[in-house]
Amino acid sequence: MNETKKNECPECKSNNTAKHGFMVTRQGRKQRFQCKACGLTFTEKLGKTK
């Protein structure tokens, strides 16, 4: 199985991330994170964003 940790960057697989606000969806608020290694912002389950 290909399991990833919640705060692991989907792009570079780094665990060096920081909280970066929230994204509001129909299902509710999702925590956003920013990777300190590559700068990518992403959410826990929705994947990467611009």
C-alpha cells in the first residue's frame, strides 16, 4: 500500500511543512500546509494546490 503521512509533501515527500491557513470546501474546512523544502501548498487529503 502507498500510504503517505498527513503532513508529507505530495511533490517532494518532505516532512518539513508548516500550517498555511484553511481551505473551505463543501465538506468543511481543510487545513492547508506549505512545504518548506519546495514551497508547494497542499491540503491533507485533497492534494496539491497552486
